[in-house]
Amino acid sequence: MCGLAGFIDLKRRIAPDERKRIARAMGRAIEHRGPDDWGVQDEPDAGLVLSFRRLAIIDLSAAGHQPMMSASGRSVIAYNGEIYNADEIAKELEARGHRFRGHSDTEVMLEAFEQWGIDATLPKLVGMFAIAFYDRKHQRLTLIRDRLGKKPLYFGTSLGTFFFGSQPKSFFAHPDWSPEVDRKSVAAFMRFGYVPATRSIYSGVESLRPGERVDVVDGQVVTRTLYWNIRELAAAAQRKPISLDDHEAKARLQSLLDDAVRKRMVSDVPLGAFLSGGIDSSTVVASMQKSSRRPVKTFSIGFAEAEYDESQHAAAVAGHLGTDHNTLIVSPSDALEAIPLIPEYYDEPFGDASQVPTYLLCKLTRNHVSVALSGDGGDELMAGYTRYRIANEILGGARTIPRALRPAAIKALRNMPGAIWRALEPLVPKRYGRSPLSARMGKLADLMELGGEERVFQGIVGQWPDPGRFVRGAVHEDNAIWSGALSEELPDTTRRFQMLDTLTYLPDDILVKVDRASMAVALEARVPLLDHRLVEFTLGLPNRMLVRGGETKWLLRQVLYDHVPRSLLDRPKTGFMMPIDHWLRGPLRDWAEDLLDPKSMEADGILDPALIRETWDQHLSGQINWQYRLWCVLMFQAWKRRWMDPAGRAAVN
């Protein structure tokens, strides 16, 4: 796990020594991603410089140094990630006469690209990666991102320079970098709580999509293709579902899972796992412990507030499996210490508040190991989110109301006196949400008004429903997948909602969160449930193996129940959240007040403070819990202060 950065001097204005100096500075900006080694490769004929920071995990010797040149001298690579089947590919290459200098996966992949070409090699790779590969003969730079988007990669142009790298923060070290906020991206961020690919928060900078390859010649993008298209795979799988009975499907899933976990346990440095006590992380840890001769090191965090704390469940699962378990109880003071660091490592605004406990979990874990396996991805693959059920219930309920009567029903929901909702609140199951019933009914009215299955789902997963109201000069532009583009490929609504999450929320939120939090402390996080072979298998599972009798992730549970008793697992899903609703009214209030200062927002000219202040006042009064919407604004303001304010940059640089 590492970080890469680079640029092409399109006008060939910069002297070689200066190019290298700038490249080293770009690498230092992402040193936290790779503190163990660094390197720079200058290609003067092309005006290209590659900079690399290494976190040594496999082959700790100098034979794993990057950027790495091939044995023939024809190509150079800088790459962030891990190839888990590198030994198998190496054997194929050795049979063709290759002799390796070390045993790093970087060298194996580099020689494979030369032997078979990029198109033929990518299907062979099992792993996570962001790659910059330079063909010296044709002066072609190829940027590649792994199939599910575990590793980030950005590119763009500014003032005659083509930039690329793991994180945009590295671009600030270049004198030609002239950052400008993309207001459409701000609106998209306020809608979702993350900046969706292919956008970035900066004008003129894009992110690669998961499974994408971009070819660049002299700073111009000449081809941009998906080498792995999950939409096409899902549509094909649904046309011809897997024909297995329950026993066969369970055995197949267990086999794929065990192989994915074993491959990710290969490491030349200490290794452990995150354990929340939920289905996904418990399944990964159970498989790890089965393959390990000693207790696996596991890590979890909890909160003093009981309704947010799952640490005792994690400890119970750890005790049953016999792991070496470690727990950190997070206090408001811990959060207060961590929050100012968030914009430094999340160098785009990021509104998922679980970023804070995730960072603290990674920090705890890094004190003991350098690699940790994670259970992320199970909810998207196995239909685990309660929002799929809620969306279907809303859609089903709306269909029972004649279209002509819906406006009246929506008006009634919005105008019902608060006293009635408060009286009814004790009768509504907690699984339908914790916020006041009046707020939930207001959102239900909004969802009914939206129309369209994807729009209803977007209303459930989104934050600010109409960010164009307060992001000045911006209109939010939706991807076509939110307007019915998936309906023909995936007619089943739950399958479609899963795909929406897999194309957006998973790579742009969950995996960004894990990447930035783990890399902030130089910890490599591996995600076995997102092994592409396992993903492809789940795409073809019949619906009854995902949800059965109201039980989500049915097939995955059957695998886990062979290792952990139901009594330790069958409980409502809490989620990995901190109690920011209370903290914003208490220990975080002064921090929030500073960032939400109306005069500052007015002076910036990006956000209109009136609606934001109204929302903040409602939250402070306890009238409505707007924690998630407010967190998006706070994270944007904190990011802008760090990266777009010259004083903020000067204070750190």
C-alpha cells in the first residue's frame, strides 16, 4: 500500500533537476501513505516525472523499490495496492524464461504487462490497485484503477501541466497547480455526502471509475475504457442466475471466501483485522482464524453512549473465535482531537461521520500491526442494508394510493400537527429510524413527491435534497443511473438498489473512507469480500439466497453460523457511527459555530448561509435531528479552510 504522484510538463519548460525537486515535494505531500521509502523517475523526452511513496508490505528489500523499471528497460511503473495472486502469475512468467530480481508483486505485474500486454494481464490480476504504467517506446502513460475502486486515482490539467496521483493534495506542491472549486461538485457533495466519480472537488480534475483504464499521450487522454464492467456482468448474471441448491451455494461461497481471505493474509509484516461483531467482519475473522495457527489480532472501538456502542458484541465474537482482541472506547475528547485532522487526510470534502471512528480504529490498529482485513462490501453484495426494504415498502405503499390522491396525502403528511406525531411516535418501531417522527413523515412526503424508484432511493440515501438552493452558481447534475438507466438491465428493484450502491456509495464513500483513514496512519486495509471473483458469484445468486424470511444476507449468515452461534449475531444493525447529534449540541458546538459563521460563509460566496443557519438552529433546539446534513456542511467548510484558504495551507506547509 503506497501513494503515487506525477506530472507531464506539456511545454517542456522545467529543467530536469527542478522537475525532480517538484516530484519529490509531491511525494512528501502523501508521505503518510508510504513512510518506508521513496523514489522519483524522470523521463525527460516526455516531460514526465513519476514520484512514489512506499509502505513496504511484500518484499521489504530494495528489490521492491518504486518507481520500477522493467528488465528490458522498455517500461516503468508506479503502483499503489497489492496483487494477491502474484506468485501464480510469476510461475507462468518463469515458465516463459523470466528471472525475477526479488519477490515483489510490483515486479511481477510489470513483467506481465510487457509479456502479455495490459489488456491480457488485467483479467489475471486478483487484488486492489491504482497504477501508472509508462511505455517508454510509445511515450504512452496508462492509468488503471482496480475493479471495485478500492484504490483512488485522479488526473487533470492546470496551466500547461498534466497531473495525476493517488490524492489531489500532492498537486499543491507543483507551481502550476491552480485549484478552483467546482461548484457542481459541491452540489453533488451536499446531495450525497461524497463527491461522486468521475468528478472531483476541483475544476479540471477527474477521478477514474472503478475498473477503468485511461491512456494518455503527451497530456491528452486518447482512450478511456472500462476493462471490467459490473453493470454488464450483473445484467448477464440476472438473465441466467446460478443454478445451485442451498447446500451447494453455501459451499461455493465458503470456498471463495476462504480463498479470498487466505490470499489477503500473505504479508511480510504483522497482520490483523477489524472486528465490529457484525455479520461481515465476523465472517472475515472466522475465516482468518480457521487459516491461522495462532490467535488473530482483532480490533474494535466503542462509545460511552450505549445506543451507539457495539464493542461488547465484538468482544463476545472475539472470545468465541479465540482472537487476540483489542478495544478502544471513544470519548468526545478523542473525537475533538481527531476532527481537525480529517481535512488533512480527506483532501476532498467527505461527509460520512463514521470517518472519525474509522480513523481512530485505524490508529489503534496501526499500533499493533501494519495490515488489517476489513469486512466492507457485504451489505452491497448480499442486500444487507435496511434501506432496500424501506425503499420497497415506501414504493409499495405509494402504489396503493391512487395517483390523483397523492398530492392530498403528501399535504396531509406535511401539515399534520406535531403533537399528533409525538403521540404516535411510541407506536412506530425503532427500525424505521431514530429521528423525530415528524421529521421522518416530512421526508416520506418528500419521497412520495419525487416519483421514480431510483429517485425515491436517492431520497433515502441522500443528505440535502435540493443543494442548488444554497450552493451558489451550481445546479446538481445527476448520473443517468438515477433516472432509470438501470431499469432494463435490472428490473428487480432490490437488485437495482444494490447496483446503485455498488456504483456510487461503495467506491465513493465506503472505500474512500477506509483508504484515507488507513493511509493516514500508514496502515494497509484489505477487503476480502470485494474479491472480484466473489463479487461475480454473488451477482448471479437468486434473490432467495440474499433475503429469506425477512433475514438479510441469508447465504452469508449460513456460512458464518457454522463458526459463530446465532445468539451472538442476531440483533438489530447499529452501524459504525458516533453520537454527533448530541456532540454537536455539546462538546463540538464551538467548533461547529466557528465553521458555520454566517459572515464567513457570505464572504466565501459559495454557500448561502440562511438555510444552513436555520437548519443549525433547529438542530440546536432539539426540534429536528439534522446531524448528517450539518456534518456535510461542516466537512466542506473545514476542507475549504484547509485547502482553499492560503492561510490554511501556509499554516501546515
